[in-house]
Amino acid sequence: MVIPVHDVNPARRTPWVTYALIAANFAVFVFLTPGVVGSLTGGGGGLAELCGLQAFLDRYAAVPQELIHHHMPRLVPTGETGVGPQGPGCVVAPPAYDKSPELSVLTAMFLHGGWLHLLGNMLFLWIFGNNIEDRMGHVRYLLFYLVCGYAAAYVFALADSGSGEPLIGASGAIAGVLGAYLVLYPRARVWVLVPFLIFLPLRLPAWIVLGLWFVLQAVYSSGAGVTGAGTVAYLAHVAGFVAGMLIAWPLKPGTPPPPEPGGVLFGRQTRRSW
């Protein structure tokens, strides 16, 4: 898997929505997600933290069976700890709150399961989001982002309608951004790091970088060539990507091409002395 670090495709306007989305994702993760402060200060992830996080995710994450069947489970984690026949564990009880499954898709887009999950998503959004926002405009881009996120969540839920596992992350919406970028800027050059003994920097066309990413997600979503893939909603990535491609397709005829890369080193023009 290649790691993108920069694209050679300057935007004409400041991507305020992309910046706001990145800031909101970091703020929710650091200030609202239980257990993060403890991990930053070196605190342990004890049972109380785990139960609190479980209750938080059950309330604010999207759950496939709730999206499809539109009803809450009879028992949910309360965030409290207790001792049962099997030993210490998390206390469950009837839900003390009303949850809108439709709204949970929105809140789930701003929740992440760890620093690697968050940083990976925000890296892709930072690199590719500015050009899509530039092409669509701020308001249409925000709506596009949300539509792709909803499409990803509901397609995944339809495919696994009996699952009670929480679905979290901005990956589906960001996959839509990647799909739109592939449609609108397939020839834009992207600097990537390729892990081969060391990280080799290469400048590749976007259609190779994003096409490879999509193929890998599609393969993983089928369960081929990967073990333990149940913790990653690869099908949501595929659905978001396809939704982004379809929505962006009508904008392709009027999209100006990216600049010719010429002598570019990590996005900076280089001068030749001959």
C-alpha cells in the first residue's frame, strides 16, 4: 500500500470546509471520546475506561441493525462497571436515551477508533479534499461529503443488517472524496511513499494511486487475501468511493486540468541551471 504525502494540484480558493472537517474530527477525538485523555497522559486503559468508551460508541455510532430495522436493542452498556457470574464487566440496562439511527450516521462520521485510524483518514482528506472543495464550492462540497458518508453507511448496513457492531469513522465520506478526485483529476501527480525496505518517494498519476486504493478495498471487502478484516468496513469504503465518482461525473467536462508537473520536487518548482 502506498502512502500519499502531497499532490501537485494547487487549489484556487482556501478549502475552509476541509479545514473545518479536519479540526472537528480532531476535536471530537481528543475532547469528547472517552479514554483518549488517559492515553495521552500515559494512563492505562482500564475496565472503567473500556466500559465508558463502549457506552459512548453504542450511543453515538451507527449500528447496522438499528439503521435497517430502526429500533434500539433492549439492553445497552451504561458505562458503569460491575461484578457478575463471569467476574468484573460492563453493566448493561435498558437504554435511558432516545437515539435516532439516521442522525447516528452523522455523529459516527466524526468518531474514530484510535490515533492511526484518525491520522490516516485526515491525511487523505487533507491531500485530496481541497481540490474537490475548490471544484464544487464550499456548500456543495459539504453536502457531497455528507451524502457519500450516508451512502457508505447504509450500503454497509444493508449488507450486514443483523450486525450490532458500531460503525465509526470518516472513511466512507473520505472515500467519496477520493472517488471524485479520480474522476475529476485522474492525471494529477501525487507524491507517495512506497514501502520497499525503506520508504521510496515516487510521483505517480492519481489514477494509479487511487485506482490501486480502490482495488485493494474491493478485494478486502470480498474477504479475499486478508484475515481478521471484520474490524474494518471495507464495503463502506467501496460504496463511498463509487458514490463520489457518480456524483462528480457531471462536473468532469468543465473541470480544468491539473498543471503539468514539469520539474517538481514535492510540490515545489525546481530551477535548472542549464
